[in-house]
Amino acid sequence: MSALLAFTSLLVERIFGYPDWLFRILGHPVTWIGRLISLLDRHLNRPSFSAAARRANGVLALILIVLVPAGIALGVQTLLGADVPGFILTALLASFLLAQRSLHQHVEAVATALESGGLQAGRKAVSMIVGRDPEQLDEAAVCRAAIESLAENFADGIVAPAFWLGLGGLAGGVAYKAANTADSMIGHRTLRHENFGWAAARFDDLVNLPASRLAGLLLVGAAFLMPQANPRASWRTIRHDAKKHRSPNAGWPESAMAGALGLALAGPRIYGGVQVEDAFIGEGGRRDLNAHDIRCALRLYRLADMLLIGLFGLVAAILWLAR
């Protein structure tokens, strides 16, 4: 039933997304989890605490951040039941954990802004999805940022929640989303969060490991279906360049996309006024990217997403027939 739940929720979110009117009324699961994280951060991560205490409190906070929402989700799924109406409602709730449509919309907005409003409009659009300094970006850097965000968020915003939905039902998907939100809020190497967010960052690396590999393979598979893409170069770039990325997971989907499209991604960039000297992924690929390259990346993403949906549909069918 969990595989069928992941398949159904992927279909629902791909078709309908998360309606704006519903967001205005209820907010979003990430915002609810974010309030819990902020509460724990205020009370368990005080500057007066020692580094050891803050690290220990970070472990406790992570346990609460993951288990409280997951426990609520388990209770909701149990209450709704496994009959057809209950399953449909559970799938609808599970679809809120996915971001297929919103990811596409945000990245496409960067291409549209570059095409219609030039570099300044592109910088403004990309600043909505990445943390680097937009005023320091030329057109190629804006495009690289958008494509890197597309690849990475395909892994941790779509493949990973679907993977954990397929393994653990609604509770599994919510537990993953809570862990991922914790990493995005407190898993940074800043003075405030280096110790308190240590557990959140390490745990997020762990739970994203299988999905990042799957996302990379899905992008390689999608390259077989896209005439302009090169699946062999995609796989070769994963093997050679994935390990160059500062993240143990993001390198897989980013290198798969870079190789498939013949692009050079990552490389030096500026965060908060500080130059970060990262290696290029897809060394030898084109660096003079433009809006057309973003649209090619979106086409590859759509195909990979279709393969993901088909994969869960196939797994659900096999498990159903094996009952």
C-alpha cells in the first residue's frame, strides 16, 4: 500500500500541485514543521550553553522534529483507514510533501525572466530559489544556479519524499520532510548552528543518500528518451564528478544533468559576499549557458519525473499481484 500511496500522491501533485488558495488557508506542512524547529532552536540553542550542550540538545531536537510530525502522520493515516475514501484522502495529504509543479514553475520563471526582462529580471527570479548573491551573477551564472537548483531539488524535493512514502507510508514521508526542513533551517556551519545543527545536517545526508542516487539514475534514463541529451556522458559524469561536490548527495543529480546536456555546473560562486571555490561539475562542458539551456534541463527533468512515477506504478503493481 505504501508504494501505491507514493504512486498516487505523485500523480495527484503532478496534476494539481498545491493550490494557492489552500496555502493561504492552511499554510504548508513545511511551515508547520518550521515553527516546531524555530521553537526548539530558541529554547535549546541558547548562546550561554556550552558547545557540547548545544550539540547534545541538537540531537534531542532532531529526535523531536522527526518523531512528533511522523507520529501525528501515523495517527492520521490510521484514523483515515485503508478503504478507498481513506486511501484517497491519505494520498491527497501525502501529495503536499512533493514539489513537482512548484519546482518546475520556479525554475521556468528564471528562463522566462531572462528571455523577457534580461539579466536583472533573471537575477531577481533566481534569487527566489538559491542563496547566492544575485547581483554577482552574470547570465551564465544565473542559468547554472537555476539548473543546479532543479537537479538538487528533484532529488530532495521529489524523489526523496516519494522514496520514503513508498517505504513508510505517510509517516515515512513526513519524517523525511521534517529531517530535510531541519537541515535547511539549522544544518548550516554558522556560529549559531555549527553544533546545534550538526545532527540535523548529518542525518539529512543519510536519509537523502538512496534518493540522490536514484535521482541521478532517473536523469540518466531520461537522457535516453531525449534526443538532445547524452545518457553515456551523463553516467560518465556521475562517475567522475559526483564526488567533487561539497554535498555527498547533490553531486549525483547535478553531475547527471551536466553530463546529459553537455554543461559545466557548479564552480566558483559567492555566498554572503564570500567567494566559494568549488570545482566545476561536467568539466569540459559549455559554460556560456543561456535560457535555452534551462528549458532543456526542464525537459530532462519532466522525463525523469515521468520515469519516477512509472517506477512507483510498476512496483505497486508487482506488489499488488504478489499478494
